[in-house]
Amino acid sequence: MTVEDKIDDKELKDINPQRDDYEDEIIQIIKSDEPAYKKKEELDDYHENDIAAVLEKLDVKERRKLYSIMGLERVSEVFAYLDDPEEFIEELDSELAADILENMEADDAVDILDELEDEKSEELIQLMDKEAKKDIDLIQSYDDDEIGSKMTTNYVTLTLNLTIK
């Protein structure tokens, strides 16, 4: 390794410091005796991907505790980063699982639903609100090899009179 490589590595670490111990920190927060609001404040400092990496290291009871601390919207964001979210969805009661999926981006929710047993998937879809069902049905109406199966139902509308200042 040249001096230039060492300098580049050091500069890179200074710009983007790695936190190798983030998993231990998150686990300590979850297992601490602090009040839930304090844990939530501390967990807000971590990216959803960091929290997702910790889920498999927790038992079911600890995960449920974590879900209740973080709130539905944040849990939905964390689930979007899981490699195998269906295993975590299956350990939840159906109402909570449906609420989590309902709060996810429709294309992410469809990816999870497609990995579940058909019966479980249908049960969860039936528990969702009309808007979420509509978005999921739209994406699922396309075959896997069609571009529509990869789309999102989110969009932004811009008017012609908008300006940048």
C-alpha cells in the first residue's frame, strides 16, 4: 500500500466514518431499562438499515418491544431494508402485519406478500385499507416479466407555473 493509498483511506474514513459497533449500541438501547420515549429518541439517530441488521439478533419478545417503541411508520421503513422480511411478518399477529405492509411502499409490500403463503397473503390484504389494497392489486395484476410489476404507485405532480428561486 502506498502513502497515497493510506492518505486516501484516511480521508475516506474521515468523510464517511464507519461505526462497526452500531449493532451492539442498538441492542444495548433496546435492552436498557430506560423509558420507551428515551429509547425512541436514541434509536432515531440510527438509519433504518442499521436497525434492520439487528432484528435477527433479537428474540421475538425483544423485536415486539422494539416495534412498539419505534412506531408503525418507522417499523415499516425498517422492514423495507430486511433481506427476508416475510419471516418477521409471519411472527406478528395479522392486524399488525397488515398495518406494517399498508404503511410500506406498495411495491415493497407486494414483494413481501409474494413470498408468503397465498392464504396468509390474502388474509393480510383483506385487513388493509382500500387505498393500499388498490395499489397492491394494481402491481399484482402484472406478470413478473412485465414492467408494471416493477413500478411504484407514488408520483409527484408539478404545475407549469412553478419556479426555482
